[in-house]
Amino acid sequence: MTAEERQILEAKVKSAVEQIRPYLQEDGGDIAFVSLTDDYVVNVELQGHCGSCPHAMVTLKQNVQLAIQDAIPEIKSVENVRPL
């Protein structure tokens, strides 16, 4: 992907993350965009209660990842960079 394509895609991902944040914040959690890899994997950091919640991986994969992929179909996966 070119630098311009990366910049556009990152902006879309950041926008999607910002739309998801209020839902996580309602339960005392949060999420932060970290990076986008060349193979279209989004790295995020789950924070607050999401960082220690036993259901965090379910939330990440069934809610966050699906919402981002719905908005940006070329995204392959969303991964938490901090182990749960």
C-alpha cells in the first residue's frame, strides 16, 4: 500500500475506533488506535476495564473487529497489542 493509501485507511480506522469508544466507555473501558500493518491488521490497545475484563477478547472480535470490518472491508483483523 502506498503512503497515501495508508494515510487514508488509517484515517478511516481512527474514525471507526472513535465511533466505538463511547460504547466501551459506558462500561468503564476504552480503546486506542495503535497502528495499521501492511497486511491490513489493526492494532489497538484495550484500556480501563477492557484491559482486565474476562470478556475483552469477545468484545474485541465480535464487536470492535466486526464494526471496523463493516466500515472498512479490507481490514483483515483487529488485535490487542497488550496481552489480556
